[in-house]
Amino acid sequence: MCGLCGAFGAPDHWSDGVRSGTPQAERRARASAANRVLGLYGLHLAAWADRYTLSGRTGRSAVVDHLGALWPVAERLTGRSCDPLDPAVIAALEAKA
């Protein structure tokens, strides 16, 4: 059992989709995509074992089981609403593209 999170493993989530590569490579790719949005909130997502770790600029971090659980954890770490579909977020992402 993991001493950090106290769980044996995370269940599969619908966002995992059909496996096309190694599970770790897929988690890294999903984390990279999520980081484009999370960076706007001062957060960083990293693949860790069969989960993710979400870290903020202040050093606070949390374990996230799957991407479906990401946004509530992001809001808890930042103390504000984190909406990836916010028009301002979309505009910022389009400006970077």
C-alpha cells in the first residue's frame, strides 16, 4: 500500500479511452495536454505511478486519481474557480497557438 495516498490503485476512468501505447506514456501525454490549461492557473500536473500529482506555485500538491477528478482538486489548491471552458481561458490558449 502506498504511504502517500493510502490506496492500492486507481480504477479505470472513461477518459482513459482505448489503450494505444503504454499506460505511463498515455498518462504523460494527457498530463501535458492538461498542463496547457493548468499553467494559466499556476498549476502543474505530472504522471505518478497510475495516478497524477497536481502541484501549485506555493508547493501545495495533491494526488489525482484520474482526469475526471482534476478540476475540483485544482479549485481546492488555488482557492478559486478553475473552468477550462471559460472564454478567457480559451482565448489565452488560442493566443499561444
